[in-house]
Amino acid sequence: MSPDLSVIICSLNGAAGVDRCLHALAAQKDVELQVIVVDDGSTDDTSATASEHGVTVIRHETNRGLAAARNTGCEAATATVVAFLDDDCEPEPEWARELLDAYEDDVIGVGGSIVPCGPEGFMLGFLRRNNPLLPLELNLGRSEKLLYRLYLYVLRQWRPEEHHEKRDVYSLVGANMSFLRSALRRKGFDERFRFGAEDLDVCLRLPREFPGARLVVTPHAVVRHHFVPSLRDTVRRSRSYGRGCARLYRKWPTMRPTIFPGPVLVAALLIAAVFVPLLLVAAVVVPLLLYPKGLRLAASLRKPACALDAYVQLAEEAYGNVGYIQGLWTYRHLVPEPAMATAEAEVPPAATPVGSSLWK
């Protein structure tokens, strides 16, 4: 019997998370799954743990990176739709069915909601209030002009939107996304992206290869993401995402640099405070104005600790900037693909219109 959905879990030393994720997949309702675990060079019991569940296990002898692991899983997939989960994810029972139900003739990829969970404490509360695993909304694709992107950035800080409906988006999130397997068959994921931005890269590329294709998020396809709720892990992730965005910028020259302005402004105030000590007070106050959400929640919920969210977000963005600058130097010799260099205005000659042919 042909599976309805191929689910690929990529893992590096995540045996416990793989076990939890596979238990959750075994509880999926009304869908036939093919489950593939790609062990990307683990030194723990990841492969053995996955094998105990009777799923397909493919092992890389050395760590090749997340994009390469995703491609390995795609090569073994047989269902029309291929979904991806991380080893720290736990899908809810209706997750697979909700993903599949969201596909229509012009939809090429579907993602769902990601809910942060883990040991209770301030950092988990911060991650819930400032979820780092949200899809990029469609308005981001309207223009790559720097002033427009800055406008969207400021708007997100002062008037954050909450979406609870099925909608088209600019990009899906790698921890809870799916695509038509036929769409990934041509190029797959760019294996130069070892971690960070490989999901955004494929979401930028596919609609250009298949004109008219849509990426959709359905909020009912819920995955619980088990974070390590610590400041150290949070800024580590931000730094890795920054490096991935730098590689993305090198590959797509039409993109604008991804530098967060808040840490730059605060750093300038701290330097200037050497000469004008009063500016040290401004450096402490400015984050509360740049990221006002935490201050508003502190007042409305009567939880003063929420005011610290501004400083955690400042640290996140600062590490994102550091990773981005490091990535610009590390990937300075990366040569963009010719078709990608003009992708904003052109579609590669081999492009295929999206439609029923992709479902074959």
C-alpha cells in the first residue's frame, strides 16, 4: 500500500528526541505514513533507537549537514508529499492529516504551527512570547528595498500580528514543513547550507521554478518543539541563523543584507557613553523602546520579568549580527548560481507551471 505521506526526521545525536518523535508519529490519525530517520553522523544511539521503532533508518558515516540529510531522506521517500520534522519535535495526532488536507492544485508546500515547550521558566516563557520558529509572511516578498524591510521590522515590534488562519506565506519553517516530492526532485536542498536558512533557500527557489506555486501554512498542523530553554542555546541558534542568512545573501545577490539595527544603535550609544556618560542611561532605556512587547506584557499581566524580554531580544539580534558578519567572510568566495543572480526578475528556462502534473 502506497503511503499518504513520507516523513523525514534528520538527527545528529538526538536519540531521545527521535524516540519521542517516533512515538508521536505512531499515534497519527487517518493517514498511512512512511517514516525515514536520517542519522547524520551521530555518535550516540540515534540509529539503534530509530530501528527499534521499525522505521527506515539511513546513516551518514560523517556529519554532512542538515540540507544533505534532508536530500538523503527525499531520495528514499515514495509518497507524493514529503514532510520534515526535527528530532526535537513532537507532532500532535492530527498533524499529518492537516498537512495533507491543505494541498490544492496550486499549492507546492504546506507548513504548520510550532509551539515552544520544555522545562518551565523565564526563558521558555520568552520563547513562547517571542516564538523564533514562525513562517515569514507574504508581505516580505513585496519588495526587497531596505526601507521597506526596515518598515516591516519596526511594525513587527510595535504592532505584532497573530495569525490563526490558513494563509499563503513567503517561507515555511524547517521544523514543520512539507513539499510535493516531485517539486524537490529536480534540485532538492542546497547542501552548502549545513544548518540555518536551508528551508528559506528552498522556499525562495521553488516558486521561481514553478510559476504560480503557493506556500501555505495551516495552523491546525501543530508540532511541539522541545527547546533547551537557556539564554546560551537561544543566542547560539541566532548566531547559526545569521551565518545561514549570510550564505543566502551570497547565493542571492538581489537580497538585502540581514543586519538588525537595534544592537547597532545600542552599541553606538555605549561607545558614545565613554565621552558622554549620560548616554549610558539611554543605552539601558532604548531596548525597552525598540522592543516594547515585553514592557506592555509586564504592565498588562503584572509580570515585571516580562520587561527583560527586550534585553534577551537584543542579545538574540546581536548574536544574529555576529553570525551574519562571520558568514559574510566565511562564504565570501561562494559563487551564486547564474539563474539565482537574476531570480527576482526571471524564471529559469526549465521552469514548469505548477498544477496537476506535479502530483504524478
